[in-house]
Amino acid sequence: MAPFRFLIGGLVIVAAIAFLSIRSFQANATYYVTSDEMVQKVHAGQITPGKTIRLAGNIDKTSV
């Protein structure tokens, strides 16, 4: 009976570590949107004021 308990305990620990690893990866994933995608998402209501996004693209030298 003792080896069975260790097997179940080990499986629970491995499952917990896997679950936490996957959740951490999803929470820290970074997605970039282009300016065209951002405009579409704003019009669709997917990006609201105050939401942080990462914008991909080049900067015009004269705009900075």
C-alpha cells in the first residue's frame, strides 16, 4: 500500500508543477499588435482605454 501512496503523491506533485508552469507561461506571454490591428481592435471594443498593449512597428525619425 505504501508504494501506491508514493505513486499517487508523486503524480499529484507533478500535476501541480505542470499546472503552475502552464499558467505562469500564459500570464507572461507577450503579444505585439501592429497599428492596423490596434485600430481594428479599438473599433471592435477589444482594446479599451487604460489597457496596456505592445505596439510593433517602426518609428518615423521626424516624429520623435
